[in-house]
Amino acid sequence: MIRLSSFSKLHVLRKATCLLTPFSGMIHATFKGLMLIFFLTGTLEAQNLRVGAAVRVITPNPLLPVSGGIGIPHPVTEKRGDLFARAMVFEQGAERFAIVNVDNLGWTSVLGNRSRAKIKGIRPENILIGATHTHSAPDAYGFPDASGKNYADLGYLDWCVEQIAAAVNEASANLQPATLKVAMGEAQGKIAYNYYAPSLYDPRCGIIQALASSGPRAGKPIATLVNYAVHPEVLGNSRGILSPDLIGPMYQKIESTIGGVALFMNGAQGGMVTADTRLNYVKEGEQQKEANTWEECIRIGELLAVEAMRIVDKAPILKNPTIYCTARKLEFPIDSEIMRYILQKSPLKYEVTKENFVTTQLNLLNIGPAQILTVPGEALPNVGYYVKRNMNTNMPFLFGLTNDAFGYMLAKVDFNSFKRYDYITQTSLGEMTAEIYMEQAIKLVKESPKPQDQ
Ligand SMILES: [Zn+2]
């Protein structure tokens, strides 16, 4: 009915315009003028998008014990690759935001906010800080043991806070006119699988690449951000090695092949999407042989890099992409006794606004046709799929372990269900964590502008 009536109105209007021939010329001229203004604005916007990137090494010297989760960190005798803080800053008109990745198991807002306070020219809520989730880096939580003692090196963490802020400030200082390529596709080959149920994982790999639009490096990458869900735990924490794990070779392969800075943001890799290091394919309960070597980190990291570069290669160049960034506060009850104990005993002094609740930052970004939501922990792959299909794009990115990393995030029906889920249930804030997240994340999607069409 509505369509019919508006059609007839249009029809009438067209007739009227035909009758008013002297005015139609004016209308056309105005229309042409508007088009010209639109075209000029479009051109100006293209010049307006600027992107910068920078990196800082955060490898401790001397080396420090490494942590793969709750418990006493393991001593190390050697390193394989360096740990980094990597930053990418976007600017368009008054909008400016930063995406940072840190080679660590998790980077809490206690530390992130201290870096935010040292970053110039970007509002704290527009700074996203995510952890790669390597299991071979120093403890950044201050995990207490049974007696309440912790082993975190606070001096090292202070230095990392400085390095992260320095990386973002340098990326801001390096801002240059840029175009974008945004792509998403399935990463092929032996990269990830679900340790609990092999095919229950998300093979989509999202890439955001900024290209210099002028200067001597015109057309070349300023930065390439890879978003993929996987546990970088090929080496783990018990081999006496400090390492970015498979993410290190991924950075290196991208940077040596196409130049610019490589970044990695993890996805919904909880329970239990991990690196595919399987040497044989055994039945449930049988002994799985795995390759837990640095060579395997190189194989998987380089394969992920090659796949990411293949996926982004054919993407069209977006000359006039629009960007958008918004943030909300999220609050979660801490139902888990273990998590309460960690937060109470940690020397990092978590800010508690309400007893047995934690507050964190949830971000939504639109970058050209892509939409990004942050996840403050390790969401299970089904939680990831659900949120992604409720996003306003066919290129949904989830930045896992970003702005906080509060352990696993399971749907309430998964919580305390399979025996397999005992561990992830215990290392989760509670039954409602993922439910609250899904509800609030989708609400934010509904209340935010849609990303531009592809
Ligand atoms: Zn994990």
C-alpha cells in the first residue's frame, strides 16, 4: 500500500515537473550543483582519512618466567622471537581511534587504562587494547597462588604500559593520507581446530589493510590487521621458552612480503579453538601426538599470514571509507570463587565499583563496510557466531580478549554442562557472562549506524 501511494505521488510530481518546464532547468542546475558539492565533499573525505602505525618491543631483558594462566609462572632459559605492542591509529575529521595488540595472555583494563592516560589526542574510550593470548609471555594478571602470593614483575608491567602508550603516540605522529582494503574469507589449510570437537570453530579471517595514498610509498601498506580466532599455545608455558608463539612468524611473514606493520587481533577462540599442531588424527580419549616446536609456530604463523594476504589481495581499494567508533560500559557479576580470589589478591588492584562486579569497556567500530565488536574475554565459538550474524555487515569482526580478558565466556546452556567444559566453567566469571555480553553487544549494534555498503 505504501509503495503504491508513493509511486503515484512520484508519478504526479514527474508530470508537474514536465508542466513547469522553465523551473525544471533550475532544478537540474541545483541538482548538478548539489552533485558537485557531494563530489567535492567525497574527495575531501578521501583526503581526510589518515592512518598511522608503530611498534614497540616488550621482550623483558633479562627474560622473565612465562604464564599460561592461573598458577605459578614457569621459568625460561631462551626466547623465540620478540614480544611486541603494535598500534594502528585511524583519523577522519574529528574522529580518531586506536587499535593496539599486545603479545601477552591477557591485558586487563587496570594496565590498559594507565596507557590510555599517557596517550595524547585520542579519547580513552576510543582506544582498543587487545591481547594476542600467547601462552609464553610474562604474567600480566598477578595470579595469586594458594597462599595469596603472586609472581608478577610490576616493574616489567610498568615498562609495558609506557611502551604501549609510546607505540600509540608514535602511530598518531605518523598519520598519513590512506585508502583501505577490507576483506573476509576462510583461511585454508592446517591452522586451527577445536580441541574439544575438531570442526566447531570459525575459519573466517578478517583483514583491514591501510594503504598509503600519497608519497613515495603510495599504494603500499601502512598496516595490515589480521583478525582470526586461535590459541597461540604451540609452545605453551612449560618449555622454558618466552615467545609470541605463532603470532611472531605471522607478523614477520606479512612485513617481509608486503611491508608496513602487521597487527593481530584474536577472535572468539574460547573452549577450545587452538593451533592445529596435530601430527595424527586420533579418536576421543586416545593420545594425541602434537608438534609443539618453534618450527610449528613458523609453519602455522606463516600459513595464516599467506592466507590473510591472499584474502585481502583481491579486495577493492576503498577510496572514501567512513569510520566510526563508539564505546559502552559493561558490567558483569563475578560469581566464580576462583575469579573473585584472583581479582582480590592481584597486586594490580582491580577497580571495584560494586562488590563482586567488574566493569569493562565494549567498543563498536565501523571501518568502511566492516563492523567490529570487542569481547572482554574468551568467547566460545558459538557465542561468536551468534554475535557475528546479528551484526550489520557481511564482514563481522570480533576482537577477542580486548579491553579486558576475564576468562571464558560461555552461553548459559553451556555453563557447567559437558564434563569437557569443567575447566572453562571454572575459569569464567559466571553463568551469565556471555548472556550479558550478547545482549549488550547486539543492543549496541542496533543503536549504532550501519557500516557503509560494500
Ligand atoms: Zn585461553
